Amino acid sequence: MKILVLKAPKETAEDGDPYVNALRNVGLDADGLEVLSFQYVNQDLLREKVLDPKNYGGFIFTSPRGVVAVEQCLKGTELGRNEWSSVPAYVVGEGTGKVLWEKFEIPSVGQDSGSAQKLAHFIRKEHTDGNRKPLLFPSADLKRNALQEMLTEAGISVDVVTSYKTIPHPHLEAILKEKFSSNEGRPDVLVFFSPSGVNAVLSHPSDLQQCKVVAIGPTTEAALKDRGMVVFATAENPSPTGLVEAIQAALKKTAPELPHATGEDLG
């Protein structure tokens, strides 16, 4: 079986994609494919807010792109790292926390939450400062409102700035045709990382119904099911380790159906 990891361009400086590397490290035949691109917007507004940290009680980042949006808007300026590092930076996923540290050397909390909803529960327990200053949230244009709504209900103000737009990779259709045109190279398992990736890939005609699909978390799982896909596995933790564990567990359950499979799975 061949596993294909469908995701956005990586934002870390490490060699290779960490999810592909983790799958290969346990003997799985995995490869990666970039299916999304990003446009950064509202840079002047975000810069104004980031350069005035005294007004905020911390950051919220639900993806590496939020971190990069801050980096993009601050080119040519100095971020008050000491001031921002003294307040929490709440993140979803180890990857987001790693990008935050690489870009700004700011530590993060909540990275094990696994989803925006779980992060909201975490913040509600942790954000107990007496003055309850707003949290600054550089978000995607396609974000769901669950996190903001849950925090608002708890009396925690969130200043949301739409900071990036998610768009399909400009050559996605040609890339998918190439991947699926040959029986020798076509994937058996597809790993999706976001609803945007699901919509981008499934909007192009291809024989995906014969592939097993894996989701990096519950939000992506829901997007796949909304498109009529049967989800083979869902990672409980949006991390390379979480993905490997989900795939290996699903393969064990289906081992009688896949006698030739040797632990390889999604990608």
C-alpha cells in the first residue's frame, strides 16, 4: 500500500515533512503532496495589534499559518518578544507550537488539545487572569466559529483578525491526474489535514473512492463524511505520532482484509 499525505506547505525548517518522516520511520510507504496555498491579508491591521501587546492577554494560533501571518506582517519591524513571551500563546497541535518557537522563540501551551473546540476548553480553564484582557487570534477566512463562541460564553474576549486565505494549489488538478494516472504510483491511502484540503482535492474528478481516507482530527473527519467519504482512521492528536498511531490501529483492525499489508497505511 502507498500512503499519500495531502497537506499545506510545511512551515518548519526541518528536512522533509514530519508526518511523512514519521510514517516512513515505522516502515510505511509514504509520500507527501502539497494541495493548498495561502494568501496573507489584513497585514496592516494585524501589525497594528501585534505591536501593541499591552492590550492583550495572549495569542491564539490554530494553525502554523496564523504564526506565519504574524511573521509576514512584521517584516521590517521588531516584535516585542519579551512582552509577548510573558503571556500565553495557545496553540492547536505540536506543529503550530514548533513553528511559533522557530519564528519567535515564544513558548506555547495547549498543543495537545487536538482541535479548536478542545483548545477552547483548555483556555477556559487556564485563562483566569483577573483583568481578562482579550486574546488575539490571527485566523483563516474559512475558520469555524466554535472556538470564539465557546470563549465568549465563558466571558473571554477574542479579537479575531482574518489574516490568511486558503486556496487550492494552482496546479492541483494536474498533480492529481499525474498521481492517479498510473496503477504503479497511485496511492492506496490518503491523509487529509483540513476541511480546506478535503474540499480542494474532492472538487477535482479522480478515482478517490477506491482509496482509504484518514483524517488528522475530528473537524477534518466531519468534512470528509460531509462529502460522502468513509473515514478509515482519525488521529486523536494532530501530530506525527498521533497519525502513526491512528493508522497502525486501523490497520490492525483490518488485518484479515489486508493480508499483504505490512503496517503501511495512510498518507
